[in-house]
Amino acid sequence: MNTGTRNIRWLLPALLLVAWLVLGGVAGPFAGKLGEVQVNDAAAFLPQSAESTEVQDLQRLFSDTTAIPAIVIAEREGGTEDADFAFLADTVEDAVQGERFAGPPSPPIPSSDGQAIQIIVPVDANGSVADAVDELRDGFVGAPDGLNVFVTGPAGSSADLGAAFAGIDGLLLIVAAVVVIVILVIVYRSPLLPFIVVLSAILALALASLVVYLLADAGTVTLNGQSQGILFILVFGAATDYALLLVARFREELRTSTDRFSAMLRAWRAALPPIAASAGTVVAGVLCLLLSDLNSNRSLGPIAAIGITASFIATMTFLAAILTLLGRSAYWPSRPRFSPNADSETFRNYRFWAALAKRIEAHPRRYWTVPLIVVLAFAACLPLLRADGVAQSEIFLLQVESQEGQQALERHFDAGAGSPAIIIANETAGDEVLAAAQIEGVADAVLLRDGASGEPLVRDGLVQIEATFAAPADSAEAEDVLRELRSAVAGVEGAEAKVGGPTAVQIDTNDTSKRDRALIMPLVLLVVFAILAVLLRALVAPLFLIGTVVISFAATLGVSALVFNYALGFPGADPVIPLFAFVFLVALGIDYNIFLMTRAREEALQIGTRDGVLRSLVVTGGVITSAGIVLAATFAALSVIPLIFMVQIAFIVAFGVLLDALIMRSLIVPAVVREAGPMIWWPGSLSREAVSSPDKTAAVPSPR
């Protein structure tokens, strides 16, 4: 090889390395700036076409600004004093002079038991709700002795939700990086390789953060704390998974070649199809969320897709470049050595997996029937999962001020005060609608009136009615009352009444989540099936693999139901949990089957399907298991965010990934393929294979 050619072979990876380091320096800070473009208020989660969204739009006719109520609740055991009223009124009056508030507060409202005072403060929803709430809370730090003051209501909950997500960029990054490094050090026994893999993941996250920031800042996508947390973990987990496959294939090629460049070229070409198919499957799966009618779900689709794409690009360029430049040194001290007999030594290098392959070879039916029975038993617990919604005041795992304030509100006032249902109706039927709204569970219903004349306020022929519930606005009782309220006012002839407000938003969000599940889940299966059919050039294998992932999904939710209901005592789960779990588990769970079956197809061309799948199990078992453990551990890191939703997603995805990697892919899939033989590739050409190993013990030798 001449000097010019040798220099070019060094130049390309060196240029890629420099380009990525420069990109990392430019894009890296944007991971910490994503919080600046987050939207965590109710508007970020509203259903696009729901009745509550229509009402929110119509409310603008009655107010120049969009307000979200903050409820100041103060209580004193033994009874409030005159000084308490003056302190609250003065403090609130000072605070609302700022631009973050949408109008004057209500006068102090005493409770009937004389032990509490309530003030409703309208916060401008177009500004920083969290900053407005912080201003209020800071003003009450010097409250008189014995007076406990809380800021709650929708604005208080929104502020506490934002605080729960605050700092997740640094915290999640640190937790995920430490978890990945520890696992990779154990797996590879190399001090250098784990840091190379983590650096690749960090650069992927930097690229994804830059793109997401620019899109969110331009208003193209809506980023919330939930989406940001999932983005961080998804990028870290996927980038590590893809890296492990490339790292393993490069090490394998280094044993058969003395030249690092040709070894990387072969490894890159061999790893590209499964990694590209894996990334494409996840991207296609998450983009199905674009069909959701919930803003939060719809925005997560492209955000997650950007993260997966960045992970794929970083792995196939930066990681490939740095591994090429380092060569065998990347694996120090266990450097892979060149051996003319490397292929025949494969099984000695993977003794555990060779031993498992021999057992499956001898008793394939035993190795898929017994695990399948256990998995189906887990799946039978699926009906126990309660995914009908969780009250806003119960979503926090740690006690926050908005929770304490809601509890104080319930002790002394109608629990729904400050978060009424909003009814918009035609002016001509206003009185009839007001009368129809007086149902059991509604503590009070009033027409919105002009402050000067006292007459009903009319805008474009419409009036607004506020109905206060006796139960907390985010409770199941309030949801039942609101459904009855909608039915009652809908029966008023000519009113064309629509009911919105916080409780309606919660109901519409839950109902929309259920509709999304019915639409998106089947679509994800169709998309994944199409990708697998093209990749494996078969129909039976894709159907079989999708079946295993669906069973694994059902089993995961069954186990999760037992853990959430009985071990952790959670009050329930958000209706979107099954949808997110399905999209992530099907898209991510199919990855391991892709890694296994693409290699099985490659081996089947040489030694036949039955021996090929066992050889594939041997050579991919370690890397896929490591990838599954890493991905599960990184998703488990989401549990550091003290919200029920994030902890539930963390557990479901982590458990589901481990179930797929350790049981479905390691036992059930290879055992079934071993028993089914070439028919698994029907109707492709491999289903009529003529190649079979003449000596099966040579294809799967006993490990020594």
C-alpha cells in the first residue's frame, strides 16, 4: 500500500473525529438550555379537538388575557385574625403589580368555620407561571406566627411540576453516564472503552439537543419536561446499544484481520443493516405518535425520532472513526489478537452462550414452552393495571406545596373552589343553562357579569357560567359530576352549551389517550411488520417476532400492575402509560430480535437455518444482553424524577427490555427458530434452503 493511500485511510476518521468534537463544543451547551424552551402548563397537554379546548378558545372572548388561577389558602388553627386578612391582601396586592399576573385578585374569602382564608389570583398563562407562583410564595415567607399559607390551584400545580423537572438535564446525564460506565467496565473489563461509548452518546445528545432546541424555540415542536427526560434517556440508551453492536463486531473482525482499517470496514458494513433497521424501526414507531390528538404525545414523536437519528449518526461516524484510530488499543488490556483459526475459536470465546446453544439444540421445545408459560402467566395480570388517570394532586411522589394547599382547601372550602367548570352557551338560553347546571355535586353556579352594570357579560351572543364543584377539581368524583353536567346542559334546547375548565381538560385528555391507543398501537405493529418483512425478506419471521414482542408487552404490564398496585401502592396510572409503553417496548424490544435474526439469516446462508440461529445466539448473546441491561438501566434512571408517571415509565420500559433481551430473545426466539427451521423465512428463498450443516456438532461444538 503506497503512502498516499495510507494517509487517506488515516485522514477520513481523523477529520470525522475533529468535526464531531467541534460540533460537540457548539451543540453541547444546548442540552442545558432546553429548560428555557419547555412548556409545562396544561396547554402543552391539551387535546387538539376536544370540547375543553374549544371552551378555552371561547374564553378569550370574555377576557383580554388567558389566565390560570393560583389559589392562596391560609389557615390558622383556632380561627383567623383581622391581621391575617390584612397581611394576605397586602402581600397579594404587591405581587400582582408585576406583568406575570392577568388581573386583580379576588377579595379575601373567609371559610365558614372561620379557620381559613382564600384568595384567587389570576396568573398570565402566556408568561412564566412558575415565576409568578414563586413571587407569591416568596411574599408569604414572613407570615404571622401560627398562620400557614400555601399557593395551590392549577398555577401552583404547574409550578411544582416544572420544579420536578428542573435540573433533569444534568441529573439524568450524570446518572445515565455512571450507570453505563459501570456496566461496560464489568462487561468489557476495559477502562478506556466505556468512556469512548459514553462520549459517543454525549455527542449524540448534543446534536439532538441542538436540533430540538432550535425547533422548540421556533414553535415547530412543543417541548415539555416529560419529553425532555425521555429524550435524554432514549438517546443515551439507543446510542449505547448501537455502540455495543459495532464494538462487538469490530472486535470480532480484529481477530480475523491484522489491519484495523479493513477490519472496521467489514465491521461497519456488517453492523450497518441491523443498526439502521433498529433505528428505522424506533423512528417509524415513535413518529406514529404524530397521529395522537394530544399535544404532548404528538410532540414527543419527532423529538424522540431526532434523538434516535442522532444516536445512529454518532455511532456510525464518530464511534467508527475513534475505534479505527485506536484499533486494538480501544480494548486494552484485553486486546483482541489476530488468529488464523479465529472462526473456529468463536465458541471458546463465548462459553456461556455456546453451552446454552447446545442445550437448545438438544431440547428446543423445552426451551420455548416453559418460558412462554411463565410469560403468559404474567400477561394474565394485565387487567389489573389501573390506567384511568391520576388526580393532579397525586402525581408527585414527594410532598409539594400545591398538594398541601389542596388538602387545606378541602378542609375548609368547597374543594373545587378556584378551579370551576366553565360553561359557554348562547345568551338566549343562559338562564336555562344556569338552571340545568344546578345538579348534585355542583356547589355553586353563577353567570359571569359585567363589573360596572351587574348585567350578564355577553360576547358574540355568548355567556359564560362558572360551576364550582364540591369535590376537588382533579378527583374522580369531580370527573363524574362533570360528565353529568355536560349531559345536563347539552339537553337545553338552543343553548349549544360547551363545558370546559380544569376537570374537563383532565377528562378530555384521558378520553383522547384511550382513542390514541386504539389508533396508534395497530399502526405501530403494521409499520414494524413492514420494516421486518423488508429486512428479513420473509413474512413468517416478522409475524413471529412481532408476536413475541406483543406477548412480552402484555406480560410487562401485568407485572407492572402487581408492582404498582401492591408493592408501591400507586393510586393508578395515566391513560397514556400503556401507549408510551407499547411504542417504546415494541420499537426497542424488536431491536434485539433484529440483531439476532439478521445475524441468523447471515449464518443461515452458510450453515443452514437451524444451526445458523444457534451460532447467531452464541456470537450476539453477550452484546445483546449487555445492550439490554444498559438500556434498562438508563431508563431506570428516569425514576430520579419524583413523579408517578416517570417512575412508572422507567419501571415498565426497564422490565420490558430485560424480559425481551433475557427471555424472549435468548430462549424463546432461538428455540422456536431451531425447531421451525427454514420455514421461518417463508416465502423468501431461504425457506427452500439447500444448505445445511453436514456436521451439526461442528456448527455448535461443546464449549471447553
